[in-house]
Amino acid sequence: TTPNKARGGDSAGFSFYIKEYNTPMRGRLMHLWRQYERHIALGALVFGFILDSFLLTRPDQFLDNAILLSYLAIAGGAILLMTMRAARGSAENRLAPFLPVLLQFCFGSLSSGLLVLYFRSGTFAQSLLFFVFLGALLVGNEFLKSRYAQFRFNIAIYYILLLCYVALTVPVLLHSIGPLVFILSGVVSIGAIALYLWVLLLCARQELVRHIRPAGVIVGLVFVVFNILYFINIIPPVPLAMRELGIYHSVLKRSDGSYTAMYEPAPWWEFWRDTSGHYAAMPNGSTFCFSSVFAPTDLTAPIYHKWEYYNPATSAWEERSRLSFPISGGRDDGYRGFSIKTGLAPGEWRCNVETAAGALIGRVSFTVNISSTTPALSQKTL
């Protein structure tokens, strides 16, 4: 009984003993956490980025939107708690070490999810903007030592992700795309971030009263830049997404609704494309550009196939034809259609798939060589 008396002899005393016994271990763990906090936050950002690259598939699914909204809510809550802690001292000390990691995880998950959905719209060069954005996330905190610089940085990143999400979902809700819908998306995002900044100001007035205005200026700059990028067709035309695009020698629709296509296969090292970048054209023969464009359920819109030829004399791309047809959303593999161009001249060609406003959904480039014999062709079902 002596040891029990020494430790208190009852459950309260035993709990106290366990607590005292664990304190050094907890202290060492917290020391390690603080020592490697930046590395852990970076790992959380990368892990979140990879995770949602596999989870998210299409912007009109309830689960996908629930995941993205939950990340936005958690990230907003983390920024709020970090701000409250800064304003109230040590009131939230126990949560403090974990909030930056949680925020980085949400930022990584949001950026990867949006990258997946945006990457399928537009060309790789357009999606490269999101890789640059991810790089900014990875290194931004390393250069921001001031607490207020961190706050402004977090608000800027949060609003960029919010704006990208709203620009993706408003067209889904309205079943429409175009400049007016994009402007409406921007208005909704401004209203949401203004409400959020107002809540932050209420919770930490003394701490943030001088820093809300700079944060608002950053939000305004992001909004202006995002709109400029959209209207010069740098922002991909989400929620439309390219599923398949290629150049074929023939495309024949079958009775079951599928298409049989004949094409020149790409060499094995061009693993990113099915059809070859070189096209053996017969004199006055027909060339087919086949595309499959995903659109959310109930969204209908016209798309255009624009055939362009690179003129060596002028060193410029020249439009040779622009053909349109409507698409209807809902099919996972996209709405299929094709255009035909006859009598291609030898040289560099490309077929752009665009919206009515000229936003680029996808592009396939190829080199035409005139041939008197039919090349070896492969067949596939589209």
C-alpha cells in the first residue's frame, strides 16, 4: 500500500502521476514539433496536393463539392483561430502549433483539387499557372517572418482558392458559361471574402484594425488580375474540360452511337498523345478533327473547331476555317463531335477547340506531308 499512498492512493492521484510521467515526453514531442514545424507544414501541403489529385473528378458531383467546401471552411477557421490567438495572447496555446500545418494541408488539398479540374480545361501552358501558384505556396511562408505578412499572405492565397472555386461552381449552378457568368462569379467571391474579413475584424478588432485594409487591397488586386487573365483567355474555360482530341483520316458514326476512327498512331515516345504529330495527307483528301468535351449536367453551349495554318512567309498563324456545333453536358466521357477540312497544304497546322468567346479548351498540332499512298493506319472506337 505504501506506493499507492505515495502516489495519492486514489484515481485522482493516479491520473496526476500519469500526467506527471508523461510531461517530459510531451515536452520532447512539442520540442520536435516546433523544431520541424516548417518541414511538417510543407509535408502536409504536398500530401494534401497528392491526395485530392485522386479524389476529385468532376465539378458537378456533390461529393467533390462537399470536399472542396470543407477544405475552404477548415482553412478559413484556421486563419480565424490563428488571428484570435495573436489578438488574445495564449488563450489558444494548445492549438497554436497545429494550426499552420492544418492550414497548409487545406491549401494543398484545395490547390490540387482545383488543378485537377482546371487542368482538363485548356492547354498545358494555361495550367502551368497553377503549378507556379503551387510553387508560391511551397516557398511563400519561408520568406514571410512577420506575423502580419503571414496574415496578408494567407488571406491572398485563401481568396485565390475561393475565387477559383466560385468561378468553377457558379457556371455549374446556372448551367451556363460566358463573360457575364464569370463576372457574376467574381461578384459572389468578393461578397464572400468581404463577409469573412468582417468576421475576422469582429473577432480580433484591436489586432487587425490596421491590417484589414491592406488585406482588402490584396484581394482587390487578385480580383483585377484574375479578370484580366480571363478576358485575355489565359484562365481555362471551366467547367468545360477536354476528354479527347486528335486528328484522324476518317471518322464514321456507328448505329450504337460510337465512332470508328482511322489514324496514324503516335510513336511510342510520344506517350501523351494517341494520334501522330505527322499527318500523311492525300491530294484533295479530307482530314478529321475529333473532340470530346466534358460539360456538367444540363449545361449546353456551342463550341468551335478553328483550323489554323502557320504561314512561313508572315511567321504567323492564319485562320482557315471555324466550324461550330452545340454540346450537351452530363456524359462522363464528354460530348463528341468532329469537323472536316479538305485539301490541307503541307506545313504546320493546328485545330483549336474553343468557346464562343474564344477561350481555348484544347489544341492539337500536327505537320502535314503530302503523300500519294495511304499510310499504315490503326483503328479505334471513340
